[in-house]
Amino acid sequence: MSHRAARAALAAVLAAGALYTLNSGTAQAGPPGERTVTATLFEWKFSSVAQACTDSLGPAGYGYVEVSPASEHIAGDQWWTSYQPVSYRIAGRLGSEDDFRAMADTCHAAGVKVIADAVVNHMSAGSGTGTGGTQYSKYDYPGTYQDHDFHGCRRDIDDYGNRDNVQSCELVGLADLDTGSEAVRSTVAGYLSHLRELGADGLRIDAAKHMAADDLAAIKGRMSDPGYWVSEVISGGGEAVSPEEYTGLGDVDEFRFGTHLKSAFQGGGLAGLRSVADGKLASGNARTFVDNWDTERNGSTLTHRDGADYTLANVFMLATDYGSPNVFSGYTWDDKDAGPPQGGAASCGDQGWTCFHADTAITGMVGFHNATAGTGVGDWWDNGSDAIAFGRGDKGFVALNGGGGELSRTFATSLPAGTYCNVAEAAPHACEGHTVQVADDGSVTATVPSKGALALYPGAGG
């Protein structure tokens, strides 16, 4: 949860997308090999996530699904209530402990691992009754924490150039836990271990920037099997805390990737994406995304409202070899505070849910990402502006046209000769009318429409 989103949340508390078709299709079986793509199903009930694992995530080849916070939280319909815990009971609006365990079992059966979003930097900003019935007040959470478990700085963070201010003061009024305390470390480690026991394969640490990396390392060290870790650390120029400090713990959400894509697709030119890794975390430490629930609300990235550009940006993310991609799938909203439709009971046939994880272009590119794993980018071409193409050795090739007119040319690739399915517009093995030929010399002659893409890999069918 970003400090911008948290500030908006607190204020509310105190006040009370060619060549491919932008539609969903039935996913086909993913290729063999390691599956590394994550789908974040934001504010989906655990029972709905379980169904998605069976129906779409597993068949498409996703490796992980990230779910929203499970802990008991403050009451309210707004999305950000999930980010104000009042206990570590699994009793939020998304489901019970039994629901979480059943989801994990179902997702595992579908070949999908589960990442749990964990809020452990802070508790609530006020008092009341939680979603599981806990009576609480700020700094007093019966059975979990009392006043002495929180930092003594009882004022808002106001200087991001000061490390102690960022990591000891309050994120817009949210009671800030003293993660340097042995008692707090033990309690947090116990909660995270319980999530693992329930079937979570990994953990996303919300607001990690506001906790010292050494504190998180100590918490992780108390766990017998911490699993996969990814830390939320938003990069800010001139700030005291940097994402690089957290790479020793695991992956880190690379916010600069999303802002780079927005710049490229909104005037900077796609040709600049050749250097997409510059100025960012090393690829092996970066979890990449086009947007998330914070950035789609603060305007710092592209969102589903950007239509074809948004889909193309996700195609690029899944086509390149930089980072571990995370596809965001949320819901439409007019009010930035609005919580999930139907209280999180999600279905891709229901109005309001974007179901972007199941979009035909995206499921096709998940297969592309799996098939090209371990092979770098080569055969780069661009027109100096909004058209690019590149290969992944003999394992794949992609061309993107972000311009306003058709792109017709012969591309050089390293692919074997044959008939290929364009998985950026059709599901593998359902490609009638969506095939192209690769010549004996590896060349491909094709026309890519405006805001369209061409993506090929051996084995996708033709």
C-alpha cells in the first residue's frame, strides 16, 4: 500500500482493450517447464480464486496467484480496509481460514502456487470492531499487540529523506509496529508461518520500505520455511530507503518498470524499451508489473482504461526476459475508494471484474513466457519510434506496433522454419486464420496493425 493510497484511505476514514482481440477466451494447456508468471487477483474472495486456478490460471500456465490480505481488518466496504489489520486471524471479507486452505489446495492441484499479501508494518488508524468481531483501538489489539509494541513516534511520516522518520513514524496515521522488538518479530513470524501452514507458497510483504531490511531479515530468520518472498518497496529519487536494500530477502516489486512503460507508450516511444532494464533492479531480483491497485489509482502507470496500449504493455512485459512478470487483474471503478463488486465474489462473467488474467492475448503470452524461459533477447529491430521487434533465440519472436498505422515488413528471426500461431491474438491450438509462415532462413513477412502484436513460439500450434 503506497503512502498516497494510505493517505487517501485515511482521509476517507476520517470523513466516514487490432491485431489481437481484447476479449477473454478459453485458455489452453501451458507448455512444460518452470512457470514463473504471477496473476494478482485483487480483492477476489478465496473461493473465487480457487475457481480461477482451475478454470483459467492453471490451464494458461501461470505459476503463481497473489491474493489480497487474509487477516482480520477494519470494517468497511472500501478496498483499503484490507490494509488495516486488527488481528492476525484469517477473518477478512475474502474468506475464512478454511476458505484459504481450500483455495491453496485447489490451486496446487491446478499447478498454481499461492502468494499471500501480508500487512505487517502497521495495524489500524482508529478503533472499532473488526471483520472477525475483534474489539480494538489504536495501539491496543487484544491478543495481538499492546501500546508498547508500537514505535514511539506517534506522528505522520513527513520526511522521506530521513530513514528513521520513514521507518519509525506513522504511515498516515496507521499504528506503526516496532519491528525491532523481539516480541513483535515473534508475533509477525508466527502469523507468516501460519499463512505458510495454510498453503501459501510465498509472501508479499506490504509496505516493506517502512520496515528496516534487517528487521525483516530477523523475522524471516525466525521462520522454519519462509518460502518465496517479495517486498513492496517504492523507489523515490533522493529518498533515504532504496529497493536495493531488500534484495537479500528475495524479489522486490520494481515500480520503475511500470512508469517506464507508461512513458514509452504515451509519447516516449517503444524503441526506448530496448534499455528497459537500465536504472532498475537486476533482473533476478525484480518482479515486474504494468500496474497494481495503487498505481491504477494514482495515475503513475498505464491501466486497463488505456485499452490497447495497456494490453500491448503487458504483451511486452511477458515477451521480454527482464524480471518476473505479474499480471494485474482487478475491477472497474469510478470511486477510487470503491471496494470489490459483490464483496469479492468474482466471476469473469460478472460485470465489474476486468478478468485481464484471462484475456486471450495475455494467456497466449503466458505460454510464450514459459516457452522462452532462459533465453535472452536478440534480433532486436525498431523504427526509432513506436514499432519494435525482438527474438528469444530459437524459442520465440515478438513484434509490437504502437503506432497509428499498419506495419508491414519482413522480420529477421532465429526461429525454425514452419507454420506458427500468433498467440497474441489466438489461443494455441485454436489458430485458424491466425497463422504465419517462418521461411527456411528464419524470416517472417507479416503485417502488424496499429496497436497490434505478433508473437510466435514453436509448439504453440498452427
